[in-house]
Amino acid sequence: MSLEIWDAPEQLYLARGDEVNQYRPLFTGDVFADVAVPGVQAEGMAIVLAHPCSMRAHGASLQPRILMAAVGRSDRIGKSAWTTGHFGLMPLPDLLRADELCVARLDEIGLAATGTLRLDQRSACLSPFGINLLQQRFIWRLTRHEVPTHELQKASAHVLEEADLLEEWCEAVCSGGMSPEEAAAAFEVFLRADRGASESYQAQLRDAQLRPGVRKACRAEARRLSETLR
């Protein structure tokens, strides 16, 4: 058994601090600065563990509570040590500052109220590789089954693509005056719409060959909506 690690801390993050886009939807691996997790902490950093599908109810609305784990600073742990130990932790090096280690405590988990999570107050979003490492360690902690990150990537690629498209869509449509909530709802309707003989765009995202076409259609519709609103 040998769990995977990073080459450089930057590989773990899509964005940190001011880089985080407020239009990116709530997603696995998002770190928030001040979250109450009942039974775990009254306040403090926490990371989203829930899968994007399980955290959403009908349409674009979120479940009232989502699974999160406490995050805190840690004493230094050598990079090689993560492959064969510290399974109850997810390393988050350079999360807040360079040369400082934070960790997600995978045994300190609970359901946090989504209403307290403001997307413009996220501290960081993990990259696809960072999310896969988080899930790999969490699966190992729960089951002692090792799943390669490339397998996790294959299973989640369409969901990651959908999140990227929603982020782009909201940036374009909100610039025309629509609220983020309205923009997300419109995206959901467009993506799930019946396409007659073809599958919905959301279903097509599962096929890597069809994703470029879905991407093109979403961008065109977002531009159309944005121009209509102006």
C-alpha cells in the first residue's frame, strides 16, 4: 500500500485567497475560514467532503447541510510520510502561508449548515488532483481500499467539467445583471433540457468525446443570455 502525494503544493490547489472566483459553485475540496460543524467545532476552518451531487437537492438548490471536516494547522510532517501513514489527515501544505502545513482531520467530520457558507469567503478550492487525493485518503480511512487518483478522476471528470462550465456561465450571465442564484438555476435548466433524439447536455458530459460540443453550446447560450439582459 502506498497512497499518492504531490510533487509541489501548487498541484493541490485550483485557487487560494484572492484567486478564488466567487462564481465557482460549491464543490468538494472547498476550504472555508470560519465554519461551525456541530459536534466538531463552534468555529474554525473546514473543508467540504460531500460529493457535488449529494450536496444538491432539486435543481441548483443546495441541501440544508453538507458533510465537512475540520481543518487546522499542523506540525511539520515530511512529504514521504504521507504515503504510508497519517491516514486520518489530508495534507494541505501552503494553504494559508508558504512553508506552513495545514491538515484536514478526516475523523472530525459533521454536517455544517450550507446557509453559513458564503462563496465569496472561501479560503481555497482544491484542484482536480487535490480533490482526488482528498477522496483517496478518505476512502482509505473508511474502507482500507486504495483507489488510484486516475480512477477517481475518470469517475468525476464530467462533474468537474460541469463545475467549470457553471463558473464560466455565471461570470458571463451575471455581468448582464442576473443574480448568481438565478444564473445557476438557468444553467441547470439548460443543461438538463430534453434534446429530443440526443441526450441532455448533462448526460453528454459523461462522454469525453462529446464534452467539447457541450462546452461550445453552453458558452454560446451564456453569451446569448448576457446580451439579452443588457
